[in-house]
Amino acid sequence: MEIASIPISSCSKEHQQIYQEWFHYADSDSDGRITGNDATKFFALSNLSRQDLKQVWAIADSKRQGYLGFKEFIASMQLVSLAQAGHAVTQDLLNSGVDLNNLKPPVMEGLDALIAKKKRKDKTSELETNGSYQLESSPSANWFSSKSSKKVPLSSVTSIVDGLKRLYIQKLKPLEVTYRFNDFVSPLLANSDFDAKPMVMLLGQYSTGKTTFIKHLLKTSYPGKLYSEHTLDQSRQLTDLLLSCSHLAKSYLNRCSLAKFAPIQSGPDDRSIPGNTIAVQADMPFSGLTTFGTAFLSKFECSQMPHPLLEHITFVDTPGVLSGEKQRTQRAYDFTGVTSWFAAKCDLILLLFDPHKLDVSDEFKRVISSLRGHDDKIRVVLNKADQIDTQQLMRVYGALMWSLGKVLNTPEVMRVYIGSFNDKPVNEAATGPIGKELFEKEQEDLLADLKDIPKKACDRRINEFVKRARAAKIHAYIISHLKKEMPAMIGKAKTQQKLIDNLSDEFGKVQREFHLPPGDFPNVEQFRETLSGYNIDKFEKLKPKMIQAVDDMLGYDIPDLLKNFRNPYD
């Protein structure tokens, strides 16, 4: 059952006001969401059994977000009220014909007194703030405050994702901040990075059917696509014509760029949000894209629409990869870098090919190379396969695998889906009945792969979190080692340059001293480029307690978390 299907209107306005006051009280950090410790403390006031309350949470958080919004909170309170009246807490309880409009709020022991106490405290705090000077602490000091360093018992954790969030803030984030992991490797994580729905990115050269593929799955177009496929085809024909006139091609392609990076996600209504706006929204996982500048953000647009599939998956449509003569045109932003950023965030990467365009251009090679380390996420889609007959299809398939083999440099064979992923009927005149049956089975397999993404997303988050923790540890060892090699007084500039020039040797020293796997170390050239902009003498020395905290997290906390909480999709 989806709680989203229960409108707030099924609760009277009088009760909504009561629940609004309760919600504000339960939401201790005022972020508009109730998670973990907040829910545990508040639900306990109902005096229901722990088992009933766990069931209430599981039903209310039907989207497995790890938190409750106001709508889900109302549903949870209605479930508590029915449980107190003697009903068994089941998935279909709220849809069992109960008069929710006249259902009284549950009895929450001592809640009125607690709310009154909080109001008095807030009023006193406001008077003190208005009447005297308040010392403002630095944001970095909060990483080590008693609030973040306090051990969080598993009883206050509501899900695996909630537990990972707490472990990150408590144990991993302090290490990342101290050794500037966010400047060298990856931006600091926000709540939105943990709460985001699984993402599927589509990559391919222009006119391979990426946008049509998404429309085929959604059975509709998405907001922001103000141009039709017909308009795109005309534009591409004009592009090809102009490419024969080299002096006109560059100016045309620089001016006419219809395609953008476009996440398509669930929303209350149909709308498109400009890149500069969506990148600064705290509840969206796109803040890291600001590092690519306004040139990219002007080519970035988020589309939102209500759709049952988007409740579980976000699709990322991408501009066509340039090929042939079009590669002479320089993009205004780091296309490969942006693709790599999305690859790290995505749960599945679909590489789309057209049977008539199997050449892997230089830009496509760079894009595919940037996906290394994410090989398990990559799937290949040979689209528009009904345009050729069975014999040609066999040859095309062989040519595609040969082309990819040269670029991917991996002994593992990628899963290839063959079909024609659009709303048109299969061209049986070319494929025959066997080809039609093959395409239908391939489409079923691909849909099954997509349906499996939410379940795998939870496992991937754990996997990526552990990888990040190990990378942060190695980064801390490298930074502290470089700091240790700096002289106390004289010759600092000369020593720093020597360390940068011989960075590969320094990596080797760190690897041998701490017995670390050499394959886990960062790319030397990229690290050197970033390091050259810093004063090594300002780096921190090694803090063994921080390293130990991360080791404890990997060795004890995460296994305990997995032991106590199941994947919500199992």
C-alpha cells in the first residue's frame, strides 16, 4: 500500500491542525521530516508495543525514504489511533472502510505538557536572544560537538539508510573535513544524497533514442521537452547539411544546442526547474554540480511530474555524445566530468547504440573511460534493431562487441539488450516472427532489471559508503604523510615542490607503511593537479582516534546495522 494514495483531505481540518502542532514538536531539528530518534521518542508516548510501532513506521514509510513527511505523519497517527482502539496494524487498515474524517487523534501520554514546556522554552530563548549578545560558533566546530559525537543506539535508528546517515555525521564526516577529502576526491554528503531515489542514466550518440526510451517507459512525454522528435530530426538533418560547409558548422552548433542534462523525477505537478535553481536546493542531490560552473548549469534542467514509476526511480537524460565532424565543436563545459559525476551517483547506466551508428567516437571513448570503476552498473542497449534483418543483426551485434571491447578493456562481457524501445509496433517485415519474439523477451528482461533497481539501491548505498570510508582513510594517510615530510622551518617551498614531483613515490611509502592495497589509491596525476593549489604545511597531522573511529564503524557499526535491519525491498 502506498500512503501517497491517502490524501490529507481524509483527515478533518480540525485534526490536521492538531497533527501540525504535534509534527512541529516531533521534528526536533525543524527540517520538515521525522526520522530515527524523533520518531522513536514521539511514538513511545502512545504506549503501544514496540512491535506495533515498528509496523506503524513500516506502513507509513511505504516509499522506504527513512523519514516521514507531514502526510505520512498523519497516516501514522491514524494507524496509532486505530491500534489503540484494538485494531490489528496491517497494510490495508487505512483502506478498510474506516471513517478517517471522524477518527479522533490517538492518546499521547503527557504530550500536551511537553508541547507547553517547549513553547515556554522557545519563548525564553527568544527573549534571551533579543536581550543579549549570542556568541556564534563556527560551523566546523559542530562536527565535533557533543551532539554529533554522542553514540547513537540502534533503537533510535529506523532504517539502514537512516543508520548510514548517522554514522556518516558521527564518524566519517569529521575525518573528511579534517583532511579536506571534499576538495580532493568527492564533495561532502548531505541528507539528500542518502534520501535520493535510485537513478538511471542514459548515454549515447545523438539520435540513438534516449529520450524516446524514457517516453516509452513513462508512456508520456516529460516537462521541459518543448521540442518534438520531428523537430529534433529536422535539426539533425540541418546539422548534417551544415557540416558539409565547415565555415558554417561551428557557429551553428554553438548556437543550436537543444539537448540538456535532464533528471526526470517524481513531483506534485508537471514542471521544469532550471539548473541554477535545482543545484542549490538542499533536498535535491545535485549540489555537487555547482563545481562545473554556470556554463554547465545553463545546460542542466530538472523535470518533475507525478508518475508511479518515478516514485521509485529517477531517470537522467543526457545530450547526445558528439561523433564524426561534430567533435570539432568544443563544449562550454566539462562533459566527461559531468558524466563521471552522474555515474558515481547512478545505480544503472544504459549505453544506447543505433545499428547504423556503431562507431565509438573520441568523445564517446572518453565518456566510457570515465565510467571505469562503475562497470557493474553498465548495460548496453542495441536500440532500433527492427530496422535490420536477422542476418544483419548478428553482424551488427558482433561489430558492437568488438568496438566496445577495445574501449572497456575488461574481460567481463557487458549485458546487451536488443530491441526497439519505442511505442511503434515491431517491423516484422525486417525481423520476422523470431525477431519479434526475441525483442519482446529482451524488453521483459530489461524491465525486470529496472524493477530490481530499488532493491539493489540499498545494497549499493552500503557498498558505496564502505568504499568512500576506505578512500577517506587512505586520503587521510596521504595528507598526514605529506605534512610529516615538510621541514619545520627552512626550505618549505622547495620540499613541497619535491613532494609534488615525486608524488608516486610518496604514495608507495604510504602504501608500505600502512599495508594498504595499491589499487585503492587515487589517480596520481589528478591528485598532483589538486595538490599544487594547496600549502602542504597547513595540512593536519595524523589523528589516530579519527582513523580508529572509522575502523570501528567498518568493523562493528555497519555489520550491526545490517544484522538489525533488512533491506526494505526484501
